[in-house]
Amino acid sequence: MKAIVDCNSFYCACETVFRPDLDGKPIVVLSNNDGCVIARNDPAKALGIGMAGPYFKEKPIIEKHGVAVFSSNYNLYGDMSRRVMDTLVHLMGDAALVEVYSVDEAFLELSHIPTVSLPTFIEEIRDTVAAWTGIKVSIGVARTKVLSKVANRLAKKNKIATNGVLILTDIIAEQHALQNTAIDDVWGIGRKYATKLKSIGITNALQLQQQPLQWAQRQLGGVVGMRLLRELRGEPCIDMKAPLEEKQMIATTRMFGIPVTDLESIRQAVATYTSRVAEKLRRQYACATQLHVFVVPKEAKHPDGRFRHGPTWSATVALPHPTNVAHELIRPALQLAEQLFKPGYVYKKAGVMVSGLCSMHQISNVLFDVTPQASASAAKAQQLQQLMAAMDNINFSHRNDMVKSAASGTTRNWKMQQNFNSPRYTTRWEEMYVLT
């Protein structure tokens, strides 16, 4: 048996942990730049506030009903996620039995738990996570990952009846759950496939489960479709995955807080994002061999009155040697930004990504080279790493980029808007939650 643990309205729940006065009241969390609603709790959904809708369109309902509004507080959400996942690993007794699927979801391998003991075990997980972290979760349990997702969705949809837990232990329970799951809600069925399936009369998961494997191979993307169908039939085909220790690509992208039209603002933004990427590389003890920069102009309004997404202009350069040193990445990044910039356009976003990552320990090729040039190069590389370590320590201690590249600018008026920020209760000493 497998389970998926899903935090209920996670971003909103993180805010409620430190604002108990908001418990049971409508809450929404906004995207970067306070542009769209990206999270709602159940009371907010009941008011009709849509998901991913622009904030300005939802603002009349929000103000009318006194909905609490928060800008995205990723420092807080990331730390609370870590606490939830650490709690699951502690309760399971083995990290290999926990697959962190997303910031608010994790799969559990339960093959070692007797079926008769599952209800007690799962309820203990639900209650302990809530007690230790303040985050309420819903848990679905079934024979496969796809079926556990089905169970979890129904558990969340009917929280009062299920008390947040649904365990599918027999075929009859599985079929009942599948019949009550719309085809749009099946894990692995995207919008296009859902539209296609509904056009031929398949509207729920049970109808999909009853299709032949050969049909799934033809109609649902070959092997992937067959795997999905087998999972719906209770045949485990999607294995538990070990946690990804190291990323293969690292990126930093942001929306601008104001419309940007000048090259200097683009340069400052790209330099700032590159510094952040370099910091992430060093945190992973990695170096990059390729650098990618992109800018996105603002949408243009067409004669039909609708906006069209603007193109993404991008450029890539191979670095002369693997590096995670900020200024060695900023220099080529600024060159790419200057190539991409076109006067007369209004820009809304920029981003920096590095790839071709390798371990810092794999690039010490001068180990057996005793030539003077190699020794000087090694000494310089060591000095640069010491400089970067000192900068990271200062910035970690004082926050807010106390030490940064001059290319990042000082005023940075282009930074994204976050007008509804809550304190970073668990990751900043000066903002730590204090019981009163």
C-alpha cells in the first residue's frame, strides 16, 4: 500500500499557524508581484474567489468580505514544508519510505504496515503532523500512487465525512472512489487529454480504468498511458523515488515591480539574479558550465481587445571554465542581457539559469600539476572561494544582500511588489514569532 500526505491549503495554513485569529476565516495568498491568487483556503473558495485569477478582479469580493491577503512568503513556506517532511521521516523511521513530491505533498511506502493496522497508523501521522507543525493534512491510501491520489482528493473534498483520511483497501471501495472522480481530476490526465476523453464519453476515472491496455497505448501516449491504466487497476508501476540531492539546473526569475524600459534596470536585475544563482550553486557545492539569460516583454494589446503573450528572448553562453563565483557569472550574464535588450519595449520579467552542473570536487584538475601556472591558478581559485564564503556568511547573518555586486544597483526600483508580506517567523531572528 502507498499513501500520499497532502497539506490542506498549505500556503494559507502556514500563515494561520502564526495568526490563529484567522483560523476559519477566508485567506488568499498572492503570486510574485502580488499579481494573481495562487492559494485559497476553504472559506475563501466558498466566497467564489477563483484560483489563478488576477488580484484586481478578485479585489471587490476580498474587500467586501474582509478576506485576509498575503504576499508569497517563500522563506516561511519552505521552512514549514521542511518541518512537515522531517516529521514524516521521523514517523516512518526511514527516509527511503518517504518521497517528497512537492512543497506540500509526500508519498509514503506502507508495504511494511499490516492492513488491519493502517487506520491507526495513518491517523497517528495526521494527528502528529498537526500537533508538531500546526499544519493539517489529508491522507489518501491505496494500492498504487495513482489510486492514493484519487483517495486523497476525495478525502480533501469531504473533510468532515472522512476526517481527512480515506483508505481504499478493497476493489469495491476503489471502484466507488474512481466512479466519483472526474476525468479532469485523475493524476496524469492533463487538460488536452481530459477534453479528448470527454469527447468520446469517458467522464470519470472508472470508465477510464475499464478501457483496454492497447487502447491506452494508442490514445494516451503509449507506455505512459498503459502505466496509468495499470495503476488505476491496482498494479504498482510508478516506483518510489529517492530524494533528489542535487539539482541539474538552477534558476532565478522574477517579475518586475514596475514596467521596465531602460537597459540599466535590466542589467541590475540580471546581475542580482545571477548573484542569487551563484549563491545557490555554492550551497550545493556545484559549479556551472553554461549560462542562460532571458527577458520577457510586456504583452501587447491587439485590435480585438485581447492581450497576447509576448515572446521570450533568450541567449546562452558556454563558460570558459566551471565556476560558482559571482562576478565570473555576472560578467557574461550582463553581456547577454545587453544583446537581448531592445529599445522601445516595456519589459515585465527577466531570469537567469545555469546548467551543465558539476561538483566543485570534480574540477580540481590541478591536483597533480605542479607547474607554476597551475599553482597560481589553484591559489587564485582558493582565494575566490574564500571571498565567496565570506560574502555568503555576511549575507546569511545580516540578510537583505548586505554585500552585493555593484552591478546589482542600490535603489533597485524594479524589484517585485510584495505589499502584503507577513513576517518570516521561523527564519529571521528579528521577525521570530513571540507568544504574548
